[in-house]
Amino acid sequence: MTLTAKDVSEIMRILNDSSFDTLSLEMDGVKLHLERATQSVACHREEAQAEAEPGRTSALVRERAKPKPPSEAGLLEIPSPLLGIFHRAPKPGAAPFVEVGSKLEPETVIGIIEVMKLMNSVRAGVKGEVVEILIENGSAVEYGEILMRIRS
């Protein structure tokens, strides 16, 4: 049995609707690991591991540009849960999901990440107000890259 794109999409939907933050699946030599980003701390795990092991630098740390410093102290960061193309609006020409000043609830959709023609909703994961949007519409994003900063 092989996993199709439709299967992976359904598995992602199930994880998104569940109370779990991670899912690991192994079938016939195929490994799938999904992780829902709920806080910025969880998404910097790979970077922390790379810093803790002398001589090891992850591809994520090497290739990703450093984000600009926060405009104020104490802001929460919303990281990208996937690698793909970030879309701020539901379709071309539509209004963005959120703007600077928008109020967020944990379930608020802040954008879509397109991965292999699959559109994946990105939820805020936290409550607060958008202070900074760091990624332009249509830009490629890496896993863990900071999309937005919010004030809780």
C-alpha cells in the first residue's frame, strides 16, 4: 500500500481536527511525520539541537535568512508549520486573512501554505493582535520560519 497525496491531505485534516500536536506514521517503508505548530518554542527544536551539538548545523539554520528583530519585547512568534508557498489570502485578488492590527484567536486562519498543489490552512495557535507580518504573499517559506509576530 502506498500513500497518495489525497491520503496525506486527509491525514493532515484529521491531525488538524484532533487535539494532538504530532503524528508519526510508518507504512511499508514510508515514514510520515506531521507536527502542528502551537507555540514558537516548539518550532525552534531543530535549531536548538543544532546549537547543542558542536560542529552540526542544520540545513534549516544554514539556508534561512535571519528574521528582523521584533519591534517590541515580549511578542509571540507564529512559525510556519510546513515548507511551501505562503499565501496571505484565500485566492488571488481576495482580501488577506489578517492584517497588522487584526485580533486573533487560536483557531483563526492567518494564511495558507501550498505544498505540492495542496493548500494547508495555517492557524494562529495563540490569542492576540497581529503586530508584524514578516512574509510577503506568494513567498517560499521554510519549516519554522517566522510568519508573524503578535502581542498577546
